[in-house]
Amino acid sequence: MSGQFRLGLDEAGYGPRLGPLVVGCVRIRGTRAGIREVFARQSRVLPKVQDSKKLYAGTLAPLETVALAARSVVMGKRPRTLAEFLGRVPDRLSEHPWYGRLELPLPLAAEPGRVDGAADLLRRRLERHGAVLDMCEARPMLEGEFNERLLISGNKAHVELGVLEALLHDHLPAGESGEVLCDRLGGRKMYGDWLLGQLPFWQIEVEEERQRRSAYTARQGETELRFRFLVEGEDHEVEIALASCLAKYVREVMMALFNRYWGKRRNHITPTAGYWQDAGRWLEAMAGDAAFEASKDRLIRRR
């Protein structure tokens, strides 16, 4: 295998009023050209890895196929439930009963055999191009924790940075050189001070801080980390696109649990994706329900 590691990160659920914020993270080793050949090719079995909003166009199946195939490669088997897919229990899950124990069976929309075929093709492509997908994760931050962190920081971007900090802490390989590729967080353009906080004993060089791209190099001895924060990064770097797919998929599955729980309490309520305008409609429809009224502080995301 040749090439250094490339870590890709992206989020889903930054703007909505309901549901979790989810950050996806992947780590791939190999040459950049080889990695793009593995993930950016369209086939009948494995959809092209691209911006999750483009992949999820009216049906969940293509997005689900990509997310489950990638996770299957890392796990060595297809995850049968959302809990298996996540691999770890989100913080304070018991305070959010609408997600239950995350035991929703998967897949929801894709054919299991198609997912297994996509995972097998992905494994063979990786091997053929000398690449390794050695980590992929989607980490949710539930609404109650989101609200508490927002009260402390006063800034949604700082809340999201907190999830990124935890993922970098867990998945940056010690002593290895590589690249970290991240979709731009809202309108934030400058990350130098934040990087100094994450890598306090490193030399940080600011390469550029422009409207659509911020770039930095961190050095410690012979180890070099290159950080890139890109506007619409999922359209430029396949690692960001795959992280986007993982994050979007987990958010969609968690919203399915959300809607199933509250739909049982109020018959015939139309499910919501949680985005601002439709969330207002849903909140009005749920008004007066005892469990809903008691859960507002943990249910409705603060602005």
C-alpha cells in the first residue's frame, strides 16, 4: 500500500430545529488517484460516492447502499441495526426516548443482497488500487447535549467544532503524516487558533484563508499534517463526500425513529425531516401532548 492517510469529515443536521447533529468521519490510506478511482466510479452495484444531498434524491436506497457498504468493509460484516452501525452509544441517549435503543433493523430501503454486493465490490476495488478504508464513523450529538453546549458557547459553529475535536482525538493516527479534509463549517474562514488548541506543541503554518478555502500545515519533528477546510468540499474531495454520506444516512435513520415514536403518540401526524419551516408545522401539531410538553428542552434545538 502506498500513500499517507487522508481523513475526511462532514456534517448533517447543522441547521435543523429537530433531530441530532451528526458528523461523519472516514480515514483512507492510499494514493489520491487510487482513492478517487475506488469511490468516484459509477456502477450498477455501487453508486458513485458524492454529496449526500445529490445521492439522496427522493429515495434513501442509494445513500443507504453507500453508507452500509462502507461500514460493512470496516466492520467485516453488514451492520444489522443502527446501534451496530454506530458502534457506540451516543451520549445521554436515555434522555431522548424517541430514539429508543437504536435497534431499528437495517437496511430500511435498500435490498440486503444489493448492499452485500456493493460491499464486496468496494473491498475488491480497494484491494485492486492498493487502498485501505480503515475507519468510518458517524457520531451523533443529541438535541439535549446540543442545547447545553450552545448555552455555554453561544455559537453553533463552536458546538460542531466540539464534535470535530473528539473525532480528531480518536482518529488522527499518532506520529503519522497525512491530510485532514473538512467541509467548511458555516461561514467560518479562520481555523488557525482552533488548530493551535488541538495541537499545542506543533508549529502551525497558515497557507491561506480565503472565501472558499482555508489551508494549514502543522509540523512536529518529521510528522506533517495538512488541514483543508473547503466550501462544498464534498464536491471536491471524495473523503468528504463519503463522510457526508455517513452523516446524512445516520441522521435520516434517526429521524425515522423520531417520527415513529411521536407518530404513535399523535395519530396521523405527518413525519418531519426537522428543517426549520416544516419543524414549525410539526411542533404546532404536537402541542398539548404531555410527553412532548415535558420534553421540549431536550427536543427542540436552540438557535
